[in-house]
Amino acid sequence: MLKIWQPGDFLAFLEARRSAFYPDIENRVREILNDVRARRDEALYDLTARFDKADLRATGIAVTEAEFAAAQQAVTPEFRDALQLAIDNITEFHKPQVPNSWFMTRPDGTVLGQQVSAVDRVGVYVPGGAAPLFSCLLMTVIPAAVAGVKEIILCTPPGPAGGIDPHMLVAAQACGVSRVFKVGGAQAIGAMAYGTPTIPKVDKIAGAGNHYVTIAKKLVFGPVGIDMLAGPTEVLAVDDGTADLRWIAADLLSQAEHPNGMVILVTTAGEARAQAIGAEMERQTALLDRAETIKKSVAELGAALCVSTYAEAAELVNAIAPEHLELEVADPWGLLPLVKHAGSIFMGKWTPEPIGDYIAGPSNVIPTEGTARYVSPVNVETFIKRSAVVYYSEKAFLEQAPKAVKLAELEQLQAHAGSMLVRLADRTK
């Protein structure tokens, strides 16, 4: 049953959960990263055998052309059609995000601007394990490709036989992945961060994963960039009693079938409504293959919060800053302006969150655990960097440098001042 919480109690529970440091996991991740940095491919062989039960010494770390060809033969035309629709929609959504370089001039001859360029090489991590999440591949690789990234590599865990799901491989080829490697977990993050004889060092790592992957990304940040620290999934549905409760229950279950998926119902329709949705979730769960995972997620991380008004609902949404937000209310456009902090917002009863996971267009790699307060979903900007461009004419320098010298002297940075003073002195000779 979906537990009914007092809003204040639930926010306190969330705060305690989100401030957890997981020191035991971090120590294990450090050991894995140090092993990969020291032993490189040898570490990947051993760690993959240990965690994924796959023998990469026999199958190789890199996916071969023969494996790609076999994957192309294994998928159905129906999959190809659905895949192409997803690729088209995701590409169309992200193309307008590409920024332009720009320059401005001042009357004194100063030219200032911003030069935009893409990251050279990106490493994408896609979880495997219980399910091949090729949708996450599309939602990360396509924004990088649209941004103009020259080389995109993919790491994803192999199955026990040492192979990758054919749908993952076909999707990788279709959206521009350069190379695919059969490595998962923290060891994959380490391989992309440090480089091995087989896996090249990348400039930036993107993609979601479990606590091990997320902590590994945190620990390698600096020598490489990362997109965000995206942990287990979460969904918050705002309900006012107007949508079919079966639909709301199904939407909540869609995220509970991920391990450690958090599901939150905020309703203005009263406690009886929350209880009815919880009962419907139980009924539907019994019919699903991942029932045990769902039961665990709902028992540990499921919550129903009862409020009186849209304004109170929005206040809770902003405090929680959920990864996925569904506005399953009669007037979602009226509620939208009150929402400030959410990763992706799904409007109205005909827009369940899973349609966004696959084909709507925006990326499904979205900030979790409250980080939507300051982080955006993966997008073209994730793979773009900006360089400031500064040009001073002689006239502009002579007019402004004395003031810059004064500021440098006040900071007691003599050499800073000196680089300008030497020019000023030569010009006045």
C-alpha cells in the first residue's frame, strides 16, 4: 500500500536520504577506480568477470563488426520503425538548442565575444543488467551528436555470455556511436576517465546509473567532465481527482519497476483518493513481471501527500524538485507557472512519463535527488563549451589599462600590473 505521509515528515525523510554519504560504497568505488587506473584492461577483465560473470578475455572488450552485423539481423522491422521515430523526434527537439558564437564591438575598437565549440570525445554510460536501456543511449548520444561531438563511445554492461543486447547495438549504430565497449559499473567510468589500451580517455562522461556509477562519476570529475550526478529514478504525480486513477497508478508503477525507484503522489482530492490509487497500484502490481522490484520500491520509497490547493501542491513540488513531474490535473497549464524546480514536466492525462522516456524528444537523462533545483536534463548544452574572446585596440588599452593597473595593485599582484605597465611605459616613450 502507498504510505500516506504528512508533508513535513516526508520532506524531512527526503532530506536525510539525500544527505547520505554512502561511505562504504565510496570506498569500494575508490578501490575499483584505483585498480582500473593501475591495471587498465586487466582490471576490466577481472572486474567484469566478478560483477557481470562475463569472460571478456574470450569475447573481447570492444564490440566487433561481426557482433554489430548479427545484431542487425536479430531485430524486427517494428523495432526499426519505432527506433527511427524516436531518433527523428529527439533530433528535432535538440536542433534548436545549438548555440551560436557571437561578437560585439565597442566604439574604442574593443571586440568581445563568445566562441562556441563542442567537446571532442564523449563517453556515454548506459545501464544494462536487468534491462537493456537503449532509450538512455538515444537520449544521451543524439544531443551530443547534434552538438557536433566528433567521437562518441559507449560503455554498457555485457550479459553473462559476454554480449550486448542487439537492440542496444542497433540503436548505437543508428544514432552515431563510434565504438561500443562491454564494460559496466564503476569500472566503465574509470576506463573512460583514465583510458586503457582498448578504451580511449574521454573529455566528458554522460549517462545515468546506480550508486556505484554515480559515485564513480563524482570521484573522476576534474580530469574529465561529467553531465550530472543522476541516481535512481523518481516520479511525482500531482492529482486533483479528475484523471482516471488507474492511469495514475500505472504511471507511478512505471518508475517503481526500476530498483530503488521513488514514487510520490500529491493529491488535492483527499486521503480516500490516495488510498484508492494505492489499492489500484497493488492490483496492477500483481499482474506485472517485475512485481517484486515494484513492491520493494513502493514499500521503501513510495509516498502519498494530501494537500488542499494547487498552490500547496506546487510548494511541495518545488521543495522536492523531482526528476519526473506529471501534472495529471484538469488545468495543467494553470499549474505550470507555479512549478520552478522539476527535471521534466509532463502535462495532462494524455502525457504519461514513459512516452518521454522513448519518443517525445527531450532527454530522459534527468537530474535526480533534488538536483533539479540547479541542474538541467542532458541537452545540447551538456556537450558544448564556450570560450571568451577578447581583443583590445591600442586606443582602448591606453584608455582602460591604468584603471586595471590600479585594481591589480590593490590586489597586491605586482606582475599582473607589470604586464600592463610595460606596455603603457613603452607607448609613452
